[in-house]
Amino acid sequence: MPDVHANAGPPQSPQSPQSPQSSRLIHVLFAIQLVSMGAMEMSGPFWPVHLKALSDSDAVFGFASVAVYVGPMLGIVLTSAFWGRIGDRFGHKPMMIRALLGLSLTQLALAFTADVWMILILRFLQGACAGYIAPAQAYGVSIVSPLRRARLFAYLQVSTNVGSLAGAVAGGLILDQASFFRINVVAAVLCALCAVVVALVLPAVQPLKGKVAAGVPPEPPRGIGMAATWRSPPILGLLCVTGILLVSRMITQTPFSLYVRTVFDVNNWVVGLCYGLLAFGFVVSASLWARHFEDKSLPESLRRIAAVALACALLTAVAGVSRSVLMFAAIHFAWGLLLGATTPVLMSLISKAAGSLRQGYVLGVAQSTTQFSSIAGIALGGWFMQAAGLEYTYFLVTLFYMLSAGAVWWLWRGQPAPAAPDGVETSPGQ
């Protein structure tokens, strides 16, 4: 495969915002992520149904129905930074191929496994050996202008959301006509085909060595280790903000269907509609938010993200007191619109702050952070549902969004003041 950095001349460099080559490659990345994530989500909603048939007790089923989702997340948490470091050294294209083959092989093994405990082990290995999103993001960062990173992260996250929705529908259609075995086999084949496309279509991009892209902070001094990179400001603060926002979002994951059915007394398709409107709102708004934040400084971006967190707090508070399912559905769509200004924008800010040579490692740490935060949010929502009751779920979400806004405000206040002419002092708040 050709080396992008070696073969692209200045007028058509992949770092150029107008590069046709760069745009084409990003569209290929979008398609690969949509298909591969859709393939994985074909089985996603139906694991409890499959595990219920295989479990010999309610206790085993109760544990397995949670672990089957937490296992892959935990695997990603433990290995994502490691794979990112390998990608920084040897290139992110091999890491994408490795991840897709890992997804394919584990999904194929799951198709032939009828033991609950072996399924849980394979799901953990699936996360540990795969972790496709972080190397895909790092590869995308290496071929786009630094000014368009927010748009890149939004575009790739839109592909994940669209793939998840399409995959869930496709999996349901397959399960209606065939078996769970067929879902896993189809997913394995699709992931393998995606690996072939990456190998044959995407050019190899050599890891940057001693180069600094325009608009990206230089690599930290040699004495600063890998761990110190993500622990340094503002990256650590941005990771914390990302984590709190994701916990806020994921609290409703476990109790959502029970909440909607209990509070509004509606059919299952209405539950699915309300759930899907959140993702649909994100898909509609993510690219627009990315363009909005593209030319904003870090302090200005943080100030606006704090406003978004407060708006999410207000919406979820209204959702908690609403007894109209139409109002509830509209709130979820509006909430999804606001979510487009959170994770993709924060990931682009983390990427910009990381320096040009450690993208894979830092984005791997960020991916671990998002997975850990998702686990924490799911667990917190499930515990709170049992401890306090379903009717208070959205008030807990409101509280965490208030905490998110406070964390963003704290990080914003800690940013250095912009330079001012004639010795006039300013602060981020001015």
C-alpha cells in the first residue's frame, strides 16, 4: 500500500482540508465503521434472550445478562491504551485490521458456543482483542487537517450510531426468520470483509516521527513519559469531563424500558421509538456542532460545553416530571441534539492537546475512559433503580449533568488567560 505522507504532494496533502484523497478515505472509514459496528449490534439487543435459553438458574441469568455487556467494555478499558501505543509505533492501519479480525473470530466462536460462562469469556476477549474505534480515530487524525478533527470525530460517531440502529433492526429480522447462530455468523463475515477492505483500500500512513502538524501542540519533551502525557493539563481535565458526561448519559440505560412502560403505560414500540429518538437527535446534530466548535479556542469551547450540560440538566429534569409520552419523546430528541456537542467535541479537544506523536496512546486512554464511564453509568442506574425507585431516575441524571457543568466550569477557570494588548489583563471568563 502507498505511504500517504510520502506520496501526497503539497497541493493535495491529506492534511489539506480540500484534499479529495483525504475526503475519500474518511468516507471509507465511515462506511467500514458503520458496517462493523452494525454487525456487532445485530446481536446486541438479543443477548438476554439467548442467555435466558442457555441459563440453568435465574441467578446465573441475572449475572450473565449484565456481564455480557460489561465484559467487552472491561476488555477495552484494560487494553485500549496498550493497542494505541503499538499503533503509534507501527501504524494504525494494522491495528484496525487486528481489531476487525478479532471481532470476526470471536463472533464466529460465539456462534458455536452454547455455554454461558464461555460466552462471557469470549465477550471479554472480544473487547480485549478488538477495540476498533480508537485506531480508526487515530488513523483519521493522521489524514485530516487538525482544524477538522471535531468534524471527523462527529462523523465517525454518527456512523457508529447509524450502524447500531441498522444493526439492531437487521438482527431482529434475522432472528425472526432464523436463529441466533445465524446472527453471529453473519456478523463474523461482515467484520472479516471490513478487514479485507481496510487492507486493500486504505493506504498505510507511517507513524509521524519528528513531524509536527500545523495547529497541533508539539510532542512533549523526551523526559515526559507516556503516562504523563494524558495526566498533563488540559488532557486529564478533559478526560474527567468526558467521563462525567458519559456517566450522566448512561444512567438511564438499565432502567429505561421499565421506566417508560411503568410511567406512561405504553407499548414496546413506543419504548423503542423514545430510545431511538435520542440517537436520531445525535445523528442530526453532531456534524453541525462540529462545525460550530471548529474555530473556537479551548476556553470558549469549554464555556459552551458547560452551557450544553446545563441545558441537558434542564431537559432531564423536565423529563422526570413529565407524564406525557409525547413530551417525553420530544425531550429525548432534544437531548440527543445536545449530545452531539459533548463527546465528539471533547474527543477533538483531547486529540488537539495530545501532541502529534502520541495520538494512538492518548485516544486509547480516552476510549478506555469512555468505556469505564459507560460501565459506571450502567451500574449506577441499575443500583439507583433498586435503591430509590424508577420514578427518580431522571432526577439522578439531572444531578450528574449539574456536576458535569461544574466540572467543565472548573476546567474552564483553570485555563490560562488569553494575551491582551497594552498590558490589559483578561481571564477566561471575560
